[in-house]
Amino acid sequence: MKLEIYNRDAYKSGLTDSVFVDVREKDELERVSYDMPNVVNIPLSQFEHRFHLLSKEADLIIVCRTGRRSGIVTEFLNNKGYTKVRNLLGGIVQWEDDGLPVIRTEEKGLYERRPEAHPAFHNFLERIKNVIDF
């Protein structure tokens, strides 16, 4: 299975049987979130301790703001034996730009933090560097 998926394909899959796993932190979710039926949040800061809650049988689409963090998590899960896992290319930024459904609590552009600046991102990378090759 290819490890990446485009927005329109993810949208179609998400309306049927795929589960969106959003790895953004709570403060990010409060600003804008995916308006899809099957979305779960496992923040990156908690991911390595909670990923085992995800079924290896489920069709998982890993999502974040731009696709960078979700790409790393997708590779991490794939290395842990999850074979039905894909990274949403472009994240919620591209998703919203493409006119797909979101729930927004503040005006677009007011809050644009780079995910690499979030401490959870660096902590997660440090802890999993022996599992995936960057």
C-alpha cells in the first residue's frame, strides 16, 4: 500500500471506512479541525505511548497541519507493523485550501505556528530516531 494519499481521495475514504488520526496538539485542534465522521486525536506528544490503541486492521489516514508530522508518524506506524496507514499530503492547510470541510474557531491566518517549533515534535523525533531512518 502506498504511504501517501491526496485530499480528495482521503475525503472519499473518510466518508466511508477510513479513520483520520490527527496528531496535532490540543491548541491546534481548537483553532481548526477536520469536519469528518471518523476522526481521533492522538497528539504527537502522547503518540508513542498511545499508538497501540489503534487497530492494525483499520484503514488509517494520519493527518496534521502540513503533512510533515503525519508523514513521520505514518512511517513510524508502518515500521511497527501497521500496513493500512497513509499520510495525508498537505495536511489541514491544503485540505482547507481545496475547499474540503473544516470546523474553524478563528479567522484563517491568525495563528500560523510552524509545527517544528513545538517541543512535542522534537521530543517525539528524539525518542523514535532508532525506529525510523530520517
